[in-house]
Amino acid sequence: MSDIMRDEHGSPKVVDRSTFQAELDALRTREKAHTHEGDAIAATRRRLPMVEMDPSIALTGPNGPVTLLDAFEGRRQLIAYYFMWHTGHPAPEQCEGCTWVATQVRELSYLHSRDVTFAVFCQGPYEESARYHEFMGWEMPWYSVRGSLETLLVGHRVGRMHIVCYLRDGSKVFETYWTTARGVEVMDNSYHLLDLTVYGRQESWEDSPSGWPQQCTHTRTRTGSPTWEPA
């Protein structure tokens, strides 16, 4: 049997079961407090005011022009991920972070059961970005919002990744919440699973002991040179 404690990486000290459990119990108290604070933050988020949006804002989908209202697909709520895009660049030069989090969003039926639609609003042209969507094997709804960014992202930074939540009341549309940067990590289950492990996300910014492996995590999803090129 191979030695799983490889010499090139550090590892935690070995203790007896009771010592391990005592330290884990202390950490669990902090974890529970963190969970309860997260619940309280979510409760505040649900009570935020909202701002009305123009439901006729133009998007481009697989069948041509559609509106923001159409993107709800008849459901009451919409979660839109604003995908960064580098027009004219090949697949390896598209946003690694956006690709990483979008790849995690696969099963949408539970969101649908809660009357929520999830869609990607790409900030690049439809024809070019849709080829990337197909190349990656993604199945979530995909739209281009290139011509409407200044309207959709008013008050936000165009060109950055964003999650924006919307509510539909009949034919009226309201923006209820948005986040950016590390806020989009909610789409990714791998990061949170890695957080439970000894080596964590293995990112260079993490506070880890000396000898722990650290590099950029999402770049390790590359398995070769993608063949997709922009039209």
C-alpha cells in the first residue's frame, strides 16, 4: 500500500482521539455561531428593499432577441450570473473564475421547484459565447446582454462577475440583491467541500501552515489545450 502521507507536503500533528475530539468540539462551537450568523444575514437579505427594472431590457438568446421578463421563463424569481467575456479571445483566455463557478451549476430542478430560474447573462456577443457554452457542455439558459449592460448593471461594475437576483410581479421586474467578487462563490460546491479538508482550497492567499500545498485552484481544471476558437 502506498504511503498517503507524502513527504513533499506537511501534515497535522498526530494526537489521541480524546485530544482530537476536544479541539474539534471547540471548533464546532465557532462553526455553529458562523451558521447562525449566516442565517441572520440571510434573514436581513430577505428584508432588503428592491428597485424596479425595465422588463423590456433586451437580451439575446438561442432564438434571437428576448427581454429580461422572458428570461424568467414564467417563474417568479430569477438568478442571473453575469459572465465576464473577452471578445475575440480563444477558450484558454476566457475568465477562469467564471468558468469555474459556472461549471458547478448543473442540477436546476430544485431551484425550479422553488419558482426560481437560473440563467447566465454573458457580457459578450451571443454567437461567440454560445459556442463556448456548448463547448463546455453547459445546459443552463445562456443569454448575451452585451447591448444592455449599462442598464442592467447600473450601480455595478460592468465587466466584472456578478450574481443579480430579480423578482417578477406580473409583468413588472425588480432587482432584489446583487453581489460580486467572492460573493459568487455560492455557486461553487467544490470550494466549500475543500474548506473541510486538511489542505483547504490550496490557494496562495489562504492562511495555512508552512508546507501546505498552495496554488491557484481553478486553473487545475485544465486537462489539455481547448480546441474552441472564436468565430
